[in-house]
Amino acid sequence: NAGVTQTPKFQVLKTGQSMTLQCAQDMNHEYMSWYRQDPGMGLRLIHYSVGAGITDQGEVPNGYNVSRSTTEDFPLRLLSAAPSQTSVYFCASKQQFGGGEQYFGPGTRLTVT
Amino acid sequence: DAKTTQPNSMESNEEEPVHLPCNHSTISGTDYIHWYRQLPSQGPEYVIHGLTSNVNNRMASLAIAEDRKSSTLILHRATLRDAAVYYCILREIRGSYIPTFGRGTSLIVHP
């Protein structure tokens, strides 16, 4: 198993550009989520999905879109990048409703200039 | 969600035990206590979890107070590789729960 994979590892965007951060997992997990981590801070939940076709907002959803067309993939779209979105983005998955540990990807470091 | 309180940082020497505290005075009867850690430049990784009884695994031990209002993650012999940020999280047993993370405790291990 590759676990949770994220691409790209690093990205630099100009203000106003859009892009998609990719996340995939090969563990057949129902739950997937996106977090952002700013320097010296904990992780904040952006969006999450409890299964294909179902998504919901977390703590800081503004400026981001998600969709979940398959169990394996959960891309995060930045609609119009802003410097405030400079952060490290982590994708995670977990197996089941309510329980189980979360598995995290290695992260994408995004800089918006 | 019930909140947790952890010290910002702790220090230890290599090969010594480390006790990382977590207060969760508003914990409900259906909340599990989870611990994750985040090594530098990596995503968080699961360490251990428990409900009422103390728990042991290959990474650590979890001691839960009898009233469940606090818990302690115990690393029996700290190594340099244990230097990380440790997060204590409460997870509801029911519901579509996705963990939220605070700032955690930054553990510094001295050689």
C-alpha cells in the first residue's frame, strides 16, 4: 500500500491563479479530509468527505472547493489564490464512521506571492 | 467539541521517560482520547488511543485518570527521533467525526 499520496510536494502560485492539490489513498477508506497548517500552528480542517459524492465544510472552507467522485481521490481546488492561503496542506483518510486512526499524506507546501 | 489543554513545550533527555499531560475536563462519556504526533516536515501520525483503561502499544503508553478529565502519554525511553509535536484529541464514538487539532506540545529531546 502506498497509503495517502499528495501531489505536488511544492507549489508557488501568483495571486489570483487557481490550482488543484491532488490526494489519493489506496486503503479503501471512506473518510477523507483536507487540513492546512500555518507556521507554528496546529492543523485546521478545510473540507472533509464521508464517502464518494458526499462532502462537507470544516473550520476554514472559504476559498477552497472539493469534490469526491471516487473513493480513492479527493482533490482540493484553490479558486483564486491569495497570500493568506500560503500554508502546508495535508490530506488524510480514515476507514470508518466514527472510529479508527487517521492516516496523513506527506503534505503540499504552497506559497502564494 | 470538548477541548483539550496541553503545555506548549516540554524537554527531556535521551533514554529518559517522558510524561506528556493533557487536560480534558469537559470530556463526555462517549469521547475517546487519541494521541497523534508530528515529526518535523511530516504529516501527523497516530500514536495511541483509549477510552477508560490504560493502554500500551509498541510506541507508547496512555494513562487515563479515573475521572477521565486528564490523561498522560508516556514515552518510556525517549530517543532523538521522538522529538515532535504531540497532539491530544478527543474523538466522539458516534457521528461522522473528523479530528480537529490544537497546537499540541512540542517535545524537545536532548542527547
